[in-house]
Amino acid sequence: MTLSHSEIEDLTGRIIGAGIEVHKHLGAGLLESTYEDCLCWELEQAGIRIRRQPLIAVLYKGRRLRSCYRPDIVVEDKVVIEVKAAERLADAHKAQLLTYLKHTDLKVGLLFNFNTRRLIDGIVRISN
């Protein structure tokens, strides 16, 4: 099922709200896995369907390789979330999310850096 632009906006808004809730309770300075655990819990509590670290096949010249990618969270099979707890986001983090979008054929990704004073300052939205 294809979601409309407004439905995608609503979904990403709900995801961001869940991330802000996690950050409000935990603050900065913890491990990425802790933020991922809590974000997954928040999303599930909101009735949002997630897949945590699903295996994404790598295709090379039409051939499926044994190598796989593991994005942190895929939401409703529409949005890829990558969770970071870095001093600052690097271009490599954005490139990683773009790669996940390319290999999943999904159009929207959210990059959360929880190691910020305010989470809103650590969110990057990428559209493919």
C-alpha cells in the first residue's frame, strides 16, 4: 500500500514525537542500542508496526550477495530510521541512510542523533 504525502508526513511526525519522548526521559550520553530499544518500545506502544534490524540483501549487477545491510528500524515498511549517539553527525551517517533507502526502495529516512541537548537539533530527514 502506497501512502500519500500527508500520510508519510503524519507517520514521520509520530516517529519524531516518539524520539523526542525517548530523549526527554533519557537525555544524551547513552549507547545507541539503549536509544534504539526505547524508540522501538515507544513506537510499538503507539501502535506503529516496526521491524528491528531487518536483513536487507545487497544486490550487485542483479546478483544477490551474501552480504546484508541492517538498518536499525524500518517503520510500517515506509520509513527507515538510523539511530546514532555521536558527537556530531558525519556525511558518512547520511550516506549510510541513503544506501539503506536505495536497497529497500523506500523513499524516506530519518537519522536521529540522540547525543544532543535537544533531539530536534539531531534529526535529519532524507528523501530518496
